[in-house]
Amino acid sequence: MLIKNTRSKPDFNCPEYEITDESAFINRRQLIKGMAASGALSSLPILAGKASPYSTSEQKTSEYSITHYNNFYEFSLSKEEPAKKAKNFVTNNWQVAVEGEVESPGVYDFEDILKWVQQEERIYRLRCVEAWSMVVPWYGFELRQLIKRLKPTSKAKYVQFETLYDPERMPGQRRGVFNFSSLDWPYVEGLRMDEAMNPLTLMVTGLYGKNIPPQNGAPLRLIVPWKYGFKSIKSIVKIKFVEKQPVNTWQKTAPKEYGFYANVNPDVPHPRWSQAKERRILSESLFSGTRRIKTEFLNGYAEHVAHLYKGMDLSRHF
Ligand code: MTE
């Protein structure tokens, strides 16, 4: 059963908690930078103050499970391997290219992007197509903050994201026997502009009060909590504003099984399995530390996002 958040309904246009004195925010970034340099960041408590009204109050998944049971095909097809194989993935001097229908194209330092935005903790569910789910205390900023700063043109109808392509550093991208590669690289995802501007859509930089570890998509990944986990693209190096609906990686790989929207929907089964139930991973044990629960429409976020799909046939736009 989902425990509904009882806090008052947020005002989407300008929630009070969004407004922060910029100098206070920059000071906080400097503090974090200093702590990172001294190796103290891992023990940094979240300083966000007020809890977000968008967060769920459900029991959180253990940090161990969140960081040791991952889908990250750039490192491995197994869920246990990314934690080991991505351990030494260095993200220093990370840059993000901004392209397409936008007034401010360019290549931006990740550190500079962080100076433009306000970050806070949000506790969101992550529900995978393979019927497991987690509740994760993510840390990051609303994608819409960045989009507003970049100023897309009126032609921009979708946002496309790309993950780093670097087979030297991401062993899963190397071609194996018979020139085999699990996916067509780089990993690509996309959102309609109104989905991208929804306040639930997060750019994540941390979890459990620490910088996001490589296996979860360091240093910058997307979280779209009402969609299946594959929409939440990791280790982003490119954001492109486009007119046409992008073809995302899983849609390209298996178009009958994965669509563009990928909205969590218990009434629309995957062609090979039902999506009506999920296994909520809570503690460290993947055997005893789980609970089978009913999947909620839009992953329990319908009150915030159902209006985006009014009049659409969701069994066709899956
Ligand atoms: N992003 C990239 N670049 N490569 C991937 O393989 N896997 C996706 C998504 N983002 C994936 C990705 C899938 S299928 C899921 S369920 C989530 O990441 C898993 O995120 P987590 O490991 O933080 O739980």
C-alpha cells in the first residue's frame, strides 16, 4: 500500500521552498566543494532544511541495495556488477553539451551548472520494468530550473539526453565476440517539454546525503519518478532541444516492448509479463528484505502528472 503524503498540495508555479537567496546557495556549494576536497563530503548531512512536499514518506530502501543492485549497461548486463566495475569511474571536469533549439547552446562545466540551480533532497520511488522498485532519497535540482536558464526556442518540443560514450572507461560499450554490443551507444532518452518542465522531474547529483556513486549515474542523471526506470538516464553529457520526438535506446532496441512514454501503468502489461505488481526492495537482502505490492498508476504520482496524458490512449502510447 502506498502511504500518501499528507502535507499540503504544492503550488506548481512558484513553491516557496524554491526561493533561496543566491549568495547563501553559492556559499553552500563552496562549503561542499571544500569538504569534497578534504574527503569529508561522504559524511555531509543534507542541509536542505525543509522537506520537499513532493517527497514520499514510505520506508526507504537501504543505501546498500540502492548502490549494489543497478541497471547500468555501460558497465555490465548484471545488476550486481556495476558497483564493482564502475568503482574507479572518475568524473572530474565533467562537461555537459547543450544543443539544438535553444538560445544558449554551448559546452558547460558541471560545476558551473550547479552554481545556477538550487538543490534539495527528494524521496522518490524508482520502479523498473522488471517489476522491482526502490524508495530513494535523491539529491538534486528540478530539470525545469536548468531549462529556464538555457531558454529553449519555441521550436523545442522535446528534450533529448545522452550518456557518455567512452568504451575505454565504460567496459559494457566495448564490442565483444561477433562484434556484439548489448545496446546501440550512446544511451539516449527523451521527454516531452511539458514532462521535462514538471517539478517532479529531477536532475540528480546525490543520494543518501552523498555525491551520487558512479554505478547510480555520476555525476548527473535524470529521475522521472512516474516512468519506468529506463527513462532515468545516467551520466549525462548532452542535452539537446529538438522538434521531433526522439527515439530512445530501449524503443530502438525492442520497439514492440518499450515505447517513448514508459509511464508506469499496472493496466498495460509488458508483452512478456504483467506489470500489475512489484517487488519493493527495502533492506540489504534481495530475498528476505522485499515486499510484493500492487503497482500504482503513474507510480503513485497521478495527482501531479495525470493531466499531462489527458485524452491519450495509454495502451497505444506506452
Ligand atoms: N542509463 C544508462 N546510461 N544506462 C543504463 O543501462 N539503465 C536504466 C536507467 N538509466 C540505464 C540508465 C534502467 S533500466 C534503470 S531501472 C535505472 O537506470 C536504474 O537506476 P539505478 O541503478 O540507480 O537504480
